[in-house]
Amino acid sequence: MNYTELQVVSNFSFLRGGSHPEELIQQAAYLGYRSVALADYHSLAGIVRAQVAAEEVGLRLLVGATVLPRNALPEFENLEEPFPSSALLERNFLPLLLYPTDRASYGRLCKLLTRGKQRAPKGECYLLFEDVCEFSDGLQGVFALQRTNRSQAVEAISSLLRSFPRDALSLGISRSYGPQDDETMELACTLAREFELSLVATNDVHYHHPERAMLQDVLTCIRIGTTIHEAGYHLFANHERYLKPPQEMERLFRSLPQAIRRSEEIAERAAGFSLRQVQYHYPHEIIPAGFTALEYLRQETWKGAKQKFPEGVPEKVSKLIEYELQLIEELKYEEYFLTVYDIVTFARSQDILCQGRGSAANSAVCFCLGITSVNPGEMEMLFERFVSKERREPPDIDVDFEHERREEVIQYVYNKYGRHRAAIVAEVITYRGRSAIRDVGKALGLSLDCVNALASAISRWESREVRLELLKSAGLNTDDQAILTTLKLMQTLLGFPRHLSQHVGGFVIANDNLSEIVPIENAAMEDRTVIEWDKDDIDALGMLKVDVLALGMLTAIRKMFEFINSTNPSSLEEDLLRLHKIPADDPDVYKMISRADTIGVFQIESRAQMSMLPRHRPEKFYDLVIQVAIVRPGPIQGNMVHPYLRRRAKQEEAVYPDERIRAVLERTLGVPLFQEQAMQLAIVGAGFTPGEADQLRRAIAGWKRNSKLLLAFHDRIMSGMRSQGYSEEFAVNCFEQIKGFSGYGFPESHAASFALLAYTSSWLKHHYPAAFTAGLLNSQPMGFYQPAQLIRDAQNHQVEVRPIDIHFSNWDCTLEGGALRLGMRLVRGLKKQEAEKIVQTRTRLGGKFLSLRSLWRESGVSTKTLRALAAADAFHSLQLSRQTALWQIQKLKDHLLPLLEQIQAEDDDSQLPLLSEATLVLQDYAQTGFSLKAHPVSFLRPLLERHQVLKTQELYEKERWNRSNARIAGMVLVRQQPETASGLIFMTIEDETGIANLLVRREVYEQYRPIIRQSTFILAYGSVQGVEGVVHVLVRKVEDLSRAFLGYSSQSRDFH
Amino acid sequence: MTVTHARALVGNAEIARFEAKSDLTLLRAIARWASRYTPLSGLCCEFNSEDLDSVHQQLHSGITLDITGSLRLFGGEDVLVQTLQEQLRSFSLTPSIAVAPTVGTAWALARFGGKTLTQIDQNIQPHIKTLPTRALRIDSLSREKLAEVGITEIQQLLQISPGALLDRFGLPLLMRIRQLVGHEDEIIMPVREVHQPHLLHTFSEPIGELATIASVTQKLLIHLLRTLEEKHELVRSLVLIYQRAQTTPAQIRLSLSAPSAAFDYLWPLLLPRLEKLNLGEGILSISLRLLRQSRADTRASSFLDSAQEMDHSTTTTRLLDHLLNGFGGEISRERISKLQLLNSHLPERSFRFSSDPLKTDADFFRAQILIRPSTLFERPLAVKTIALLPDKPPSQVQWRERSFRVVSGIGPERIRGEWWRGDHPDEIRDYFRVQLESGTWIWIYRRVSPLSVPSKAAQTQWFIHGVWA
């Protein structure tokens, strides 16, 4: 006799199961099971990882799902019911377990779940008995009797027997020491006799080991939104729902051996289906009739090559193309490239700018196909470095599209392949330190204050480690049992899936009906459908995924190109500026970058990037690739930045233990900066197979979730390095660096594509600063800086900036000759339609409004619109200031009849108080965040000078560096507390001469917290620290200057 | 600003709730107290009771006194003001007082004058010039609109022609300006004492007949209920005082668990107690005082009366009310308790006796399907047994010095201790329903130590936890 556990839920039955699918599989193997089923509630989300785990331990995974069929769908208005009450409703439904027995019935199960999900709110699944009956063909059903409600059970069984043959339906019973086990058993036997059904034993497994029972109780509390003290009967009465040894199950069912036998029978039938039978096929549309995939790919590649190189394809490139095509053929990637090509071709036909990145993207083939603009002729990029023959990893191309137009691409994909064949990949949202502690703490009944204190005591980086001393300092009792239990359970909860969300842009496209491969659910967003599997699941099953991503900078660059090309008298394609035609390696552009003059530039504009640039001094494209990758948490955590900079400055030599390591690390001066290098280190240094290296990559990414796994790799790497003859020190070092990539590692292939956009945007900034700024402003919100800073930066680059004006501005910013005319989009609270009404009316009236009143009447805009425009001081060409325009608008009444309105006389505004220049500037800032008149700090300058306050510009004079008693004042632009900066707070302040970066230590921050968090203008005391063009002020003391500007308010980026 | 935000700015900020209602009560009390100086003592702006919670009201809170006529009585303005100030300080209040020819000016100066005591004469203008526009008692929208054209002070506002202001801000703004400078009068609404209804019937001679006394009491009650009905109020508690000839008065106090204004409901509660009253030498007078009342929710009551089907819980609550009000007369409320079902698998924690009979039961549904003995022992009784392991009921039980053979047993039902509580968190109990040879069914459990579940017989202990009657 062989017992198989059929009723198992994992933590993909969200907030219900207390173990990962992998844990359940491993435990089953350990207990001696030969096969085990996974039947999550309304979901197949966990089965792929279960399958992978089962293959590893040599266990047979039986695929299944638990459904709760009902007699009627809930009323429409109940759809929005809050979660707890729907949890309460559950007890009205009896669980039915379904197991496919072949590929076709698996498809039906997927379809069944898809139907239930698509008619229910997100995260729920509404199924009727008739739905189950409709798709029942080939499914083995187990009706789990858990309560003794005879009439309900009889009704349900009768419904099911309408379509289930008698040998395909069994009655499931558990001996979990419940309050009425004997009664339930008796009922089951009676029903089995009456309906001629078999009984089958299950243990209703909710966790793999009894030690998870407490966590399961807590999950129940979270699910129904209560505390453990209140949960009462919602919890299981005892902790018996673990995976019990088969012998124990046989003992429990010794009086009913047929129920044990039946489990084996069902298992045998369910074994007729294995997840490996799910075959993926590329969509057929991508290859025209009469071609093979390779023929078509070859044709299109060469066609593209000839266009890209009108003067003839360079030999180097044509060699590359042939080599790559050969590799692609070998790896059978043709269809993948063609699928991406199809999407990109569509985007190009619609003038949507796009740029590919990822392991396969930076190839000559992709360049010719227009997937990327990284020119293989000019960049030293090895395709093989990204697509390796041995690794056999699935090809990976992410394509970024203009953020404003990505939806068009997505809808193209849906339209071309249909919603039944294209869907977005799921993203499993898992518990992180803070969310875990919040939920567990609340469930254990800790006070909100206590929960918050705990949450903030969790170190952001090492979310597994809770610093006890921090807890003590927060006034928490570290001996308190509830707190200790919270911490313990929270550790286990980390990495538990919480719900499914949609991946940012990963699409699966299949030749067949997707809903027969995997259940599909509606996404939170309208018009989106999401499958239940995430990208790792897709990978494991060898399914294609294309990432259709959104990138603001592409929108901006397209707009910049439009500005530049529109001034070009020629409209011939060869004369127009295009992404791939930006001249490479322009030394002036690199000089600009090295000055950290990069506000608005893609990727290298952040404060951290800018402080690195003058030290790094990029001179060629590959330097930018490194620059993009180096200012990331991974390299910073792995202590790789400073060695790299020292070596680049020739202050130290990179030392390589041998030539093989040199080959891996030389291009980054001996420092592993890229994910690819980490893997190559493992292969070369520790003797990993490419397959193992790929596992390592995944382990690194998921390290926070599963530290045990990484520990195993640690031993593997150390022993591997030793056996290859490397020193202990080198090995330790390597491992630490590899670990530094956990979750943040940046692949070289991505860095290359980002670097191209960084270079392109720098080039545009250098050569066309007005078009650059206009393009950025018209693509907001995006990037690191507010419009105000972008405008100021443009002015610093000698761009003439003209104010918003109802006579001259459109919605978007425009170029007037070389000058930048600000658009009405910068007006706060103005709607686009309203602005367009004004522009249309202006055109109709021949470009001239007679008065504010006539503008109002002719355009039909609301007074709210007028107020917004007046607040932005946009009526200057009507000789109206902000004050006088508002004074006039206050008289206008939206609902007043025209006749009455005419009776009102225009009254004079000379009675209004006179406003000072400073007030006007402050009003500018309050309304639009910037002023073209003056900088507010300039009005305080006489006062500041009397107190020896420096101008920000003066900080950059070398003789002031390392002065300890500097004073600096300005308007706060940015406050940031980066996770990498160990408690340091960064502030950027601005005065009339430029900006200054302030560093605030934790203790100083605590002392001046209200000022630092709240004030718009500050006066800072501290020491100037300057190194190679990078200057900071380390702040000792802060004063609030805001009071000098009463009534001022502005927006600044707050802590994130 | 949210509390969280405030805490982020000031770590040790002390947070207190804005209690509009109690603030208002206090203010009314002060106004009543101040009416000793002038009958025209009122709250600054009449509160709209619907709008109590708005923070805006806080600014307006304060009291206004018209002291024009009382100056002589109290020895002139200075003396009066000083007395007021001292008195208020002696109540631990910090007053800010302004005396001015117009209510508007006094209001403004008390709040924005920057001094705790301001007294000005007929010439208002120089004192109000630099006051902010908010000193005008105008709504915040008008203030913002003025600010956006640069008008933040009253003197700037006074520069603008009234016509221009009227077009933009309407009459209220002009009215406030006119009130400020004294071109328009303002009325003070004096506070009045709120009287509880108090009805009295005096007999011309002592009456000893219960029937008469009952009928008068009835009339008084009906009268009271009618008054309450007009005000949409219900009785919560009342007291009847019977003045007896030659001796101390007798009282009947009635407190209701649910407020009511129905005679048919109240009278049966009163009558039995009236019948027991010692009338002594006869009753001289009957007075009826309302002690506490509450507002009637007219919508709900009419719904309840008309609705044919009342849901179960409402009916139960009503019946319970009747029962309790009935008891209440005879048994002191503190001595009534109710068995209340709680949310716990552990039998001894699955109920409690609650002194609040209106507390609702926990998960009734779940509790219903559990089979529990009719008598549950306060403390489980340790007993000796002979039992087969692992999950069989005992075959023999030693109980009350006698040995019983077990005829049949059902179980086990395993219940785990509540691990989140300090006491016996790891305890596991296997309960059996067991019939003894005497015919009695007992509820017996074996205590198991966790994870080492069945095997070690020596460590398992048996307890009887209850019996079926």
C-alpha cells in the first residue's frame, strides 16, 4: 500500500498555506513519498517551481487545484466586498480538488480557473458547479468533506455527478483530530454507499512541518484581518495539518484501508499528466509563408544591414552577422528574434522610438533589425559574451519604448495575437522585511506604535537582521514574548508570496490558446490580462517572453529629434537626425560629462552619478557603460567603486591571479562590475558548469528570500576555488563580490544600452541645449529633476528662456528660433484640453486677444483655468500682472448671464497694494516652482553677506576646500536618504549662483529634524569637503531661513 | 498636517485630541458664569451645532459681553475688566480680553492684537490697520482670494472701493467690514440656562388612595413624554418624588438600558414599584424630573415600527431590553450577568459571564456545531485511567473514589493550547466523549506534550473536564 497526499496547499494559496512549494516537495521526498499533489486554492501559480523542485529530488508532482464551487454567482454589488467578509463566506463552500489526468484535461482545468478569475474581482475566483461540470472531462475530482452538513454535501455531490463519472469523483476525508472526525467519517461512509463513490484519505496539508503551524495561524489572522487573540474559531483547533509520514497516515486510516488505496489510484491517474507535457510554440504569424525562420531572419538582417550601412557593410560587421546567425541557428533562437523584430517594426512604423537591451540585444543582428542602436562596428561588443552556447539560457531581449506611447505597442501585441494568445507575465509580490513585520505584528496584536518601531528598526539592507539595540533604543522591550515571536515568525514569512501582480512589461505570446497552458486573470489595469506564472516559471518551461518596457527618456529623445529635424530645411531621411546616426565618441561631449554637467541626461544625472563623474572622467563609450553600472547598490555594497577608481587613476595596479581571471576581469580593471562577470568568475574560478552558473545567478537574485541556498553556493565556490588552486583570500573576496550583486546586479548588456541613451542625451544636451530642455520638459514627469532645475540649467547653458504667455505658449514648450518658450503644461492645475481651447481660439482670432474678458468669452475656458494661468503670470502680453489679472478674474462668474456680466464696469486696479520684487519672485516660485525674474535667495544676499554666508559658486574655489567653518544658504531642492548611505542624508540647496550638496549626519539630522524636513530655505553651517571637482558641505548645524520669506511654499522632493 | 507628520517633525510631540464638544460646553459655562456681569453674555459666533468638529470653529470660540449698561454697577470699565481677568485666571484659564466700541473690533483685537488686554476708545481706525484679514471673521476662500492680489492687511482692504469688493466677494465681506468699523450693529445672542423638564402636581390635602396617585403619576408621565416628543428626545432615566406627609419623601428612580419615550413601555415598569410604595400618611405632591435623555433617531424608530420583519438580532436585543428593564426594578443591574460566547477553541475560554448583557456573542455559527458537555468543570479534574495508546479512549476511569468501566467513547478531538498566551502554550489535549458503565457521559481529555505525541504513557495525564446531564 502506498499513500499519496493529495490535498496540499502551498503559500501560493495566499495567506493560507504555510510553506513554499519547494519545501513541501522536499519534505515529501524526505518522508518517503513517491508522489505528492499540489492543489492550491484557485491557482496553479506554484506548480512550476514545485515541478522544478520535484525533478531535483526525483519525486512525481501531481498537478492539481482546489476550487470552491457555488450554486450562484455573488450579486454584482457584492463584488466590491471587503476581504474579511469574503473570508467568512468561505465556510459556505466545500472544497473540491481537481487533478488533470492528461494534457487535454490540464488545459480544461486552466480554462476553468481562467473563467472563474475573469468574472471575479482580482485575487478571487467565482466558480459554479455547472462550470466545473462543463470542464470536468478527464479530471479526477476529490470532494473534501470537512464538516458534517449532510444536505449541503448531498446537493454538491449530486450536482457534480451530473458530469463526473463515478470513478472520477471521490469523497475526501481527513483524520486531523477535529471536533467531529467520527461523525464526518460516518457521514462519508454513508454518502459513499449511497452514491457509490470511493473514499480517499487526505490530511488537508497546510504546511510541510509542524513547526510552521504557528505561522499558519498568523497567516489566517492576516487573511481575515484580525488578531490572534480575536481569531478564535477561524484558526484550526490544532496543529495537525502538516505533511505526515505515509505510515502515520496508514495508521490513522487503519480502519479504512480502502481510503489509502484510493489515494494511490488517483495518484496513478493524475500521473498521466506532467507539466513537462506543456509544449510551447512560437506564434506562426512572425514568419511569412514560404520561408523558414532562419531564411526570413537572414533576409531581414541583411536588408537592414544595407540600410544601416549605405556605403556598404563593413567587413567586420558582415563577419559578425554571419557568425551570429550561425549561433542563433544552433540555439534555435530565430523565432525569438523574429518576434521581437515584429514588435519593433511596428513601433518604427508608428514613429515610436525604441531601444532593445538584454543578453541578445547587443548584437549585429539586432542592430540590423533595428532592435538596438548600439552600432557593432563602433563598439567592441561580443555577442558571444551575452549569448553563450553552453549556458543554453533562454534568449533575453527587453525593449524600451517611449513611455507615452508604450500602450500603443501593447495594444498592437494584443490585437495581433489576440488576448487569448498574448498576456503579461505575473510578478510574485513577496513579503519583505517591513511588510512582514507589519502584518505579523498586527496579527499578534502589537500596538501600531510598536509595529512601526519594529519596522523602522529593521535594517533596510539586511532585512533578515533586526538590530536588537535599535529596538531597545526605540523603547521596546526585547524580552517581550509577543515581540520575540513577531521577530521569529517574520523571519519565516520573508519571501512568502503575498499576491500576484503584473510584471512591468513581460509578455508571453503563444501559438496556441494561452488559457490552456496556464490560468489567466484580469490585471488591476483595464485591458490587461496576466498569466499566473512569473518569469522564472516561464524560463523553466522554455516559454518566450518579450519585455515591452516604458522609458521616459525615449519619449524625450524623440521629441528632441523632432525639434532638431523640424529646423532642418531638408526633409530627406538621410539628412535627418536618428538614434543610430548620433556621431560616436565626440570628445566635447565626454568633456561635458566629466564636468558632471549632466542635469537631465539619462542615468548619469543623479547626485550619486554626478559626484562620481569628475573622478571617473569617462572618455569613451565603454567608460559610460561602466559609469552606468558602477553607481548601483551592488558594486557600492561590494566595495568595488574605490578600487576601480584608484586603478583607473593609475594609483594602483590590478592584479590577476592568472590569465584566465584576467580575461574575465580586465575590461573592468579587475573589479567584477557586471552580473555576467560574476557568473564567469564562478565558471572560470570555481569550476562551475554554465548551468550551475545560471543557478547561481538566480540564487543571487533571490538571496534575500533564501539564504540557505546561497550558503550552499558559498561552500561550492570556496571549495571550487580551492581546488582550482586560488588562494583563500581571493576566494573569500570573490564570494563577497558575487554576493554584493544580490538582487541589484546590473548586466553588462543592459548597461551598454543605457549607456547609449546616456551618450545620446549628453550629445543632444551639448549640441542642442534648447531642444534638449524642451524635449525633457515636454516629457515630464520623468528623470531626477524638477522642471525648475531643468529650466535653470538651460539658462546656465545660454539658452534664452521665455515665460509662459497666453499669446505665445502652446501646451508644450516650443522653440522660438534658438529660444525656449515655456509651454502651458508647466502651469499648475491647468488641464490640457483647456490650454488647447486657448490655443485654438488664439489661432481663430488671428493670434491676438483683446482682453482677458474676451479671451474668457471667446475660448469658453473656466475661470479656474484663467486663475491657473494668472497665477503662472501668463497674461503679461495683455499688460496684466499676476495681481491685476487675478483681480479681474475674481470678478468673472462662470454662471453669470452675458447680459448681466456686461453691466459690470471694468474697475481700476490702482487701489491694490504695490508688491515688492521679492514678493513677485516668491509668487513665481509658489506657482510654478521657478522664476525667470530672479532667484529668491538674491533678495537675502545683503543680509547673508553681513553674516559671511558664502555663495554656492564660491564653494568650488579650491582655497575654500576643507574649511571647517563655512556658512551656506539656499533653497532646498532635494532631500534624500539613500539606502546605501548608512544614515547620511543628502540635501541639495540652490542660490542665485548655483547649487550645493549638503551631507547631514544622522545625529545632526535628529537634532534639526523639523528644519531639515520642513524648511524651504535653510542656512547651513559646516565644513567644505572638496575632492577632484566634487564638493560637499558636511553640515554641523542648520537654521531655518523660511521666515525671511513668509507666505512662500514650494515643492521639493521628499524622502522616498 | 497629520499626526504622523507632526510626530516625524517633533519626535516627542504630545498629541491631544481637539474636543470641540467639551470645549463648547466649557465655553457655554463661562458665558453663563459671565452673565453675572451683564445679561448680554454670549458665544462669539453662534455655533452651528452640526459643524462642531471643524477646526475653523476653534478660532471663533470665545465669549462676547455687552458691558455698556453694566459699567456703573461694577465700578467702571477698568475695574470690570480687571475683575473678569482675575476671575478667569483663578479658573486656570488664560484670557485674552479686548474692549472696543464694536464687537468686530473687540473680536479682532482679542485675537490678533498681540496683547492679552486691549482697551480702546471710540477711534477704531489706528488699531485695526495692520491686523490681518483673518481678523475680519471672513471665510478662508475670501481670505485666499484677497491674498492672491496682495491684500493681507485690513488697511489694504479699506483702500478698495466697496463696489469692487461687492462684485468679487459679495455681501458677507462688506458686512464684516461695516461691523468692524461700526457702521452696522451686531447682536449678541445671550446663553440661557438649559432646564430639564420638571413637572409638579400638588394635592390640596394628603392623598392616600393609590388609584389617584397612580392616575396623577400617569398624567405627569404622559405630559413629560409629550414634551420630549416635540424635541425628539427619549427618556434615559427619570425620578419620581412623592412628598409624604410627616415624613421623608419617597422616590422611584428608573434607568433604562435602552432609551424610550413609549408610555406603554415605561408605565408597566413604574406601576409595580408604585404599588409597593409606602404612602405613609398620604402624598402631598408628586414631582417628576427627567434626569437623562437622549436624542431619538426618528428614522430608525419609524423603520422599526413599520417593518414587518425585524431581523433576529434586533428582536433579541429588544426582548433582552424588556427582560432587563423588568429585572432592573427588582434586581440590581450589577447582579445580572449573561453567558457570552467567546471566540476560542479552548473550552474554558470559549465563554464568560459578562456584566454587560448587551455584549454580542462571538462566532455563534462555529460554536453551535461543537459538541460540549452541559456542565463544564471550573477546573479539570485529574483522574487515573487505564487507556490504550495512541488515540483510544480510556477503558477504565477512577473518579470520585470509584472505578468505572468505559462502555463507549468517541474521539479524540485534539485542541492545542493558545501558543500566543503565556500559560501552557504548548499544551495539547485529546478530548473524548466517554460513556461510563453508570450511564453517565463524561468529557475526558489526555494532556499530551507536544511533538512527542503518543508514545510515552508515563507522561500522559487524564482529566475530566465536564459531564452531560
